[in-house]
Amino acid sequence: MCDCGIEVISRDRAAAYSEGARCGAPQAIQVADQATGVWQCWHLLKNLGDALERFLLRQYPLLTKTASAEHLSRQIEPPNRVAPPPTERQKRETQASQERRKHRFEQVQQLAEKGLSQRDIARKTGQSRNTIRKLVGHSSLPETHYGKRSSAVDPFVPYIKARWQEGCCNATWLHQQIVSQGFVGSVEVVQRLVQPWREKRYGRAGPVPFLAPSPRRLRWLLCRDGEQTNQSNKEEEQSFIGRLLEACPAVIVAQDLVRRFCWMVKERDVASFPAWLEAAAGCVVPELSGFARGLRQDEAAVQAALSCEWSNGQVEGQVNRLKFIKRSMYGRGGFELLRARVLHRAAA
């Protein structure tokens, strides 16, 4: 603002704002959709994202087809692998463990021959009394067996199996029945017990089907650069995006144009705007070419937004403050109360 009139008008991109600024202050420079900080050109980026989302929504059959291909690729199980032979290091460690067990067994036998009690032997060797009891009762070193451990549900297995064969396949019901008979374990124990029977009867459940990301979710995934994508995306989403780019070259064009525009806004590279506008207007994606035609009609104001420091951040802040005060009254206050709360300092 100066004595000769208004020099700069920061406005939204609607045609009515452009026409009003041109009629009211034809000499002023119009800056379209400019704000401050991370929200610079927010409406431009939102309009671009909406255009990309409309394009992806039109490609929804392709998205579902690509998701099905991704799901089928994950159903292929890797071939059975034969366990590799033990390495020399593993052999040495196994042999050392056997010699250590043999030495402890001989030590326990020697102390037992001297007449020491099991408690004294456990105190001298540092082993538990249960281990000492097992070793003293053998004339030779017992073999180590890693068998199935006993479970509290074992006494109830015959009853559960009989009820299962009768058609009762609900683990919760089976758990309630054996609880009335004295079982004190949780329902998860019964679920683990009947899981092999369930797979044998109904078949093993396949992998969880992969669903295509929604157009809105995919919109954000495509807008991010490569480093952000690798850090934040899930592995299956990265694989899905790779398949989608291979299946539809138009998505590659759209992703390139969107990323270039985001970088141009971030770096305020106004010199690259004409070339981007030309490429977008002639691309194979109708939604982006339409967005580019809209920018061409307001090209001067958009270029000013990329080069000028002027913004409507103060206006947006005051509008946000006004909306916050209005919402805090829960719709019960009228205009006079709102006016008094906003202008109370000026009135004082």
C-alpha cells in the first residue's frame, strides 16, 4: 500500500477474486494463492492433488487388477530348503557343550560316592537339586531329549477330541466345558490345541488378501519423492506402486508432473514454470492438462506467487481466529455477541 494506491493483492484463485481485483485496482500485482511457511501455495497443491486423485479414481479397475497380481505373487511359497550341514564352529561348540556336561556328571558322581547329600552337591556345583537328583540316579550320562512339554490341558485332550469329532469346533465353547471340569488355563491354550485339527478339516488359511490403496492414499504415495517413499511406505505398497507404474505409463507421467510441480513450489523455481505448464498441458492425463489450462488463464498471478514474498497469511490467520471464536459459542451466540468478542478491545 502506498499513496498512489494498492500495489499488491494476494488472493485466492477463484475467477471472481481475479475479476474484482482487476476492476478495483487494475494497477496492482495480483499474487494467487500465496501463504507463508509450509503452507505456501496450499490451494495450488491441493488442486493438483485433487486432479491426480480424479485420474486415479478413473483408473480404479487397473488398481484392483494390480492388487490382485500383488496378492497372487505373495501366495507363491518358497521351495522347501534342506538344512545346511553344521559348520566347523557349530561342531566345536557342540563338542564343547558335551564335554562340559560330561565333566559335571563325573563331578556329581564323585561327590555322591563321598557320601555328600544332594543338597550339599547342589551347593558345591551350583546346579539345581532337580538336576542333581536326575544325575545321581543314572550310572551313565543321560541323553538330552527335547520332547514336547506337558501341558495343563493334557488330561482334557481326550474329552476335547471327542467333542470335536461330534461337531463342536468352537474353542471358546470347548474351553467353557473343560473349565467346569476343573481346567484353570486360558482359552488360548485350547485354541492352540485345536488349530492343527481346524487346518486339517477346513484347510490352511491363505495369506491375507492385499487390497489396493484408495485413490486418496495412492495420491499421497505418488506425490512423495523417492527417499520419503522408501522410509515411510510399507513393503507391499512399494511393490504395488512398482507394478502399477509398469502396467500404466500414464501413471508415470502423472507422478513425474506432480513431483516436478511440488519441487517447483518448494524451491520457488519460477523459471521452470513455463516449461512445466507446456508439458502438463500436452500430457496424456486429461485431469492434469485441465489443471494446467486453468493455471494458464491465471499465469501471471501464479508466477507472482512463486516469486513474491507477499502473502495472505495474515488474512487466513484472522479468518481462522474468527471461526475458532464462532465455534467456541456452540452456535448459541448471535452476530452481536460475535462482534463484541472480536472487537472488544477496540470498543474499550
